[in-house]
Amino acid sequence: MKRRAQTASQASIGRWGRGAAAAALAGILLAGCGSEGPGAQKAQPSEPNAAVEGPRESARTDGKGQAPGGAGETKTQVREQPSTVYYEVFVRSFADSNGDGIGDLKGLTEKLDYLNDGNPDTHDDLGVGGIWLMPVQPSPSYHGYDITDYRSINPDYGTLEDMKKLIEEAHKRGIRVIMDLVVNHTSVKHPWFIEAGKNQNGQHRDWYVWAEDQGIAPSGASAAGSGNPWFVRGDSHYLGTFWEGMPDLNFDNPEVRKEVRDIGQFWLKLGVDGFRVDGAKHIYENLQSDRGTATTDKNAAWWQEFRSAMNAVNPDAYMVGEVWEQSAAVIAPYLDRAFDSAFDFNLADNILSAVRQEKDNNLAFTLERTHRFYMEKSGNRFVDAVFLSNHDQDRVMSQLGNDENHARMAAALLLTLPGNPFIYYGEEIGMLGAKPDEHIREPFAWTADGQSKAQTFWEKPAVSGDTREKANVQTQTKQADSLLSAYRTLIRWRNELPALRDGELASVETGNPAIVSFKRQSSEQTVLVLHNLSGRQQEVSLETAGLSAFKDLIQSSSNAAAMKKNIVSLPAYSTVILQ
């Protein structure tokens, strides 16, 4: 369906012009033309704000989108998305504290100053406001997405005391800590499943889905990929939507739901600030035949139940769901009193497509309408979760053919759009990585020679090692024009400018296909953002675009950018912000 939508969009350009084509494309995305295609990438045995407040109507409004004013005067409601920048960490690959080559919680704690040292006046840290920890509980797999004990820490990573210390030190620096919540399935080595497989009358038998027990045929195609998701244990078949080693829990069992609620509350009481919810739509969507509105509603109802239980411990806990879908209509129910955010997979695709082609693909136009839809469905509490890649996808630099200019522009788009941006570790230094999964989760590069005390070496960097001499923290910190320096600068802009940090988005048409343009507006500030995606200097006439109110060029990624008589000159691959 994705290919068909693109074809329709291209045809629309020819018949109606660019604006109408963008409207048509936005309509397709909102209408529910979803495909399970992306989810198929997760079918293998690998996975995966002290809390962000939901968006509020600007204080300038009366709560209904109107603002008091003079006779006949109406002001537009500002729907802010208060945000922070998050950094996704694979603990195993990030930083080692004890020399065994495996990253651990103490190592991450020691490297928090790289992420944010807590001092806004320094510029040698990234400046992120949150970290997302990939699974840190015990697991037989390197990635941790098949858990054997939900209330403990993987011995490779440390102890619960190490986790508490990490959270404490992160909070001192203004860093929120969210962790992966992996409850669609357990490990086959979890004591619950071991007992369930041995004893059909045991306590935990009905905690899993057994075809024979439920009187159903062990057949059908997995909703998370391809192939039959039923696997044999003894005389029975159990459901494993993602993989044989990940048996699905039975959420129709009230004891399972209570246990999962208790697990969430356990970690919030420990000090965690929220959760990234793994495989959120697969609680009940197990087979391709399950796909549909009724199943989506059942999934959303469970997550509303879970969210209500979390509110009892921390009503400000941040929850972001992995709902790997193309259809906004399918994603929207999860944003109604369940998740604050859902990862924006469509936007990630659109950003990378735009920078590869070096031209606008109606990115802002489509996003504005999608946000409007989500705000309506969430009661104005929606916050987008924007990203470029994650632990299940080829790394950005590999997707962009190791083109640093394109990587810069992808970062610039990511960090100037509304919502919480998520940066996958290593993205900021241009690490390479392509499937299989181990190659997109390789050790983070602290130095060119790999001799840093914190360097992990649990796996040889088969892909990212090719460019480690350049793609490492030590080298890029010394270079003002490095990719790392660009990330640091962009995050600093975002932290300093209220409109970039919290504002809503309004698309702008400049008439120049090489320029992605949009306004960001918060209750405090309105700015115009212009991105030149091309390798040539571009000019934008603010008069022609009806943007003459923007008089001051307040930030630029290039010293050669200039503004004269309402003409903005943007050097190749550059970003400017006007006020």
C-alpha cells in the first residue's frame, strides 16, 4: 500500500499541483491504509521526561481554541508539545566499567556527562534530557528482549543498586530515565513458561496461549512478520508471535494483567520515569487475521488499564509506544489515555527520503495534519516521538550511503520538529550498521584506537569499525565541523528556543523544492525554520512566501547564511532560523 500511495501522490502532482498532492497523501495516511510491512523486520529473535507533561492549550486561549480579544477578534489556539531530547542506549555496547568488554550500568553512569553534564553553559556534552534503556533485566539473549526475571537486573549489567545509582545521577543532571517494558512475551527460559510447559494443570499454564487448551488450530501467519507463530512444547503448541524463544503472555487472564501492572509499578517506585513499550500492538494482534479495529480497540483498552495503574504511582510517568504502523487512524487509539507518544515511523521514512532526494516531499504539510488529528484524538495531550532509526533498523549513516551532508540535514530536520526526538546511540558520530541486528548494535566508539577505558568489545565492530578512525567521540569533539558538533549545536538551539522545544508546527510554502520550511510557535515565541537540503546555495524570498514579518536571522548552521531585504540566502546543506 505504501508504494501505491506514493504513486497516487506523484500522479496528483501532475494533475493538481504540489499542494493538492500533499493533501491527498496526508488523507491516505490519516485514513487507515496501514500495512504490517515494517513489523516484519522484527520477526527475528531480537528486538527491541522526570516525566513529560501532555500538551496544553496555550494560556492565551479559553480552553476551546478561542482567546479573549477585541470585538470580532479571534486568535488561534496554540497546541504545544512540551518536549525533551532522548538518547536510546544499548547498555551492552555503550560503556564498560570493569574491563570485561560488556557495557554495564556503572559504565553508563560514568559517562552521563557525555550525554548531559547538568551545566547549560558548557558545550561539550550532547545536552539530552532523557535516556531510553533497552532491556536491562536478566535474559538468555544478548539483546535482552526475552526476559527471565522482570524485577531484577542482568548480572552482566550490574545490580538493582547500580540501577538506583544511575537514576539518581541522571536526575542530578536533569536527565529522565525510561526503560523498555517488554511484556507481550517472556523468554522460554522464564520460570513461568518452564512450569507451564511441564504441567497442564499448573499455576502458570493459562498465563500463555496454548492452541490445544483454547481449542483452536495452531495455524495462521504471524502479525509480526511471516511464518506460522505456533511452536511445539510437549504435546501442545504455544504462541510465539515474534519468535520461538518468545512465548506470548495471555492477557485475557486477569492474573497476567495484574502481574504486568505490578511490574510497571515496581520500576516506577524504584525511580524510573516511564517506559518505552515494546510491541505494543501485539498484545492481542498475534495473527494476520487479528488485524482490525476490534483488536486495536482491545489493545488500547489494556494499555489504558495499565496507564491508570501507573498513574497511581506517578501520574507524570512518560509512556511511548512502539506501534509500528503506517496508518495514523490505527495509531490514534493508543494516544487516548494510554500512551503520551507513539514512535513516528512514517516521519522517519519521510525525513530520510527527503534528504536522500535533496528535496521537500511535503514533509511539514503532512505532519501538520497528522498532528492535528492526533491532538483531536488525544484531547490535546499528544506529544510526537520523532526519530531517524532505532535498534531494529539499519543505521542512518548506512541508509544514507555514508553521506555526511545528508546525515547532517537528517539531524537538523529531526531536532527542529515538534515532539520528543530520540537519537539512537552512535547516530551522532555517524556509526555505520546494517542487518543482521548484531551489526546495528555494535560497540559505541569512544576513541579512534578503541583503547578507551570505557570501550566495550563484546562484539567486534564488523561494520562501524570501517570508519572508527573518524566516527568516534574523541576525534569529533576536537572538530568544530564534525557531525557530533552539529548534533550538540542543534540540541542547544532546541533547549534554548521555546518555539523549537515546545511549539506546534505550521507548514510553509516557499515555492523552492530544495527547501523544507515550517513555522514553530509556542506561547512565548514564533520562529521560521528553513532547511536547504541541496548541494547548492538557495534563496528564499520572504515577501513571495508571505513571511515578511520574520526580520531577524537568529541561528544558522553556516556562517555564510545571510538575510538582506527579505531575501534569505542559504548555503548548501544548511539550516537557518528566523524570528
